[in-house]
Amino acid sequence: MAKVESFTTVWRVSILGWATASNERAVANARAAAVECSRRRLERAEVAQAVAELTASYAPQRAAQPGAEGRAMRARAGAR
């Protein structure tokens, strides 16, 4: 019987070791995923800010010439 008890003890220890290693890998993967999500969130915020700045700098130019596009289209249509 001693042989069977020894095998059972070794089996339990190896399962516990596997569980610990598996948990450590899961924690490391979760940490890496959280870092990647943070990087993507920051990049998305930077892009949104850049687009907002471009839009803001473009808007006053268009406002300075109200209806310029419509006048150009009417002028082309009248030239035919």
C-alpha cells in the first residue's frame, strides 16, 4: 500500500503545481491584455483629439466663406 499512497501524494503535488503555474500564466495574460487595452484607449483618445483639432482649424475657414461651394456650382452650371 505504501507505493499507492506515494503515487497519490506525488499526483496531488503535481496537480497543485500545475494549478499554481496555470494561475500565474492567467494573471500574466490578464496583465498583458490590460496594458494593451490601455495603449489602444490612449491611441484612440489621441486620434480623437487630433481630429477635433483639425476640424476646429478647418471650420473657421469654411465659415468665412458661406455658400462658396454653392456659388461655384451655380457659376459652372450657368457657364454651360
